[in-house]
Amino acid sequence: MSYINKPGKTSAWRKMVMRQQVSDVLAYGRITTTVTKAKETQRHVDRRITLAKHDTLVNRRRALEILLNTQKYSAKELMRKLFSDIATEYATRNGGYTRVLKLDRRPGDNTQLAILALVK
């Protein structure tokens, strides 16, 4: 995560942003964020989907420790969705569950935006 280490941003802030973005991608299927955050979040989402392909109690607990409540699902409902719907959809796929599509730059600070989406 060295490329999102910025002055004034603590490790707790970075961890919370990653947890929220992982939860949002799994709940809604896609999010719009900056390119650097999208690339970092992509790693975590792919790891959680790989965990979900092997449905064990340990993997469920490891997935639940990073998931947060969203407006659409609670953390436990999101875990159930991950293990039942998303994992079965990607059961035969060997990685590459998400993609980062670059967008235009944000007008306020000229930051490159991207869409992080699950591959269908």
C-alpha cells in the first residue's frame, strides 16, 4: 500500500477505506473511486472471492473480519452472498475476478478516476 501512503493518512484510515470499498464492491458489483484505491482494493476483493470458493468455517471468519455493513446488506448478509452467490459464479475461474476501468480526471483535484467492477 505504499502508493496510497500520504501525509495525514493513518494506517487505520487506509484499512477502513479498504474494508468499506471491498464491502461495497461485493454488495453492488462496482464502485467508482481513484485508480490507486481501486488497484489496492482489487487485491483484497480477489482474495476474499478466492477464500469463498472453499466454504469452511475458518474462511468464513476470515472473510467476515474485513466486511462491513453497507446500505444494502449487513456484514453477515454480505458474507452469505459472497459464499453462496459470488463464489459459485466464479467457481471455475482461476483469478481475475475484478477489473479496473479508467475514467476521466476529477475536476476538483485532477485525480484519475476508475471503476472497480466484478467480471461477469
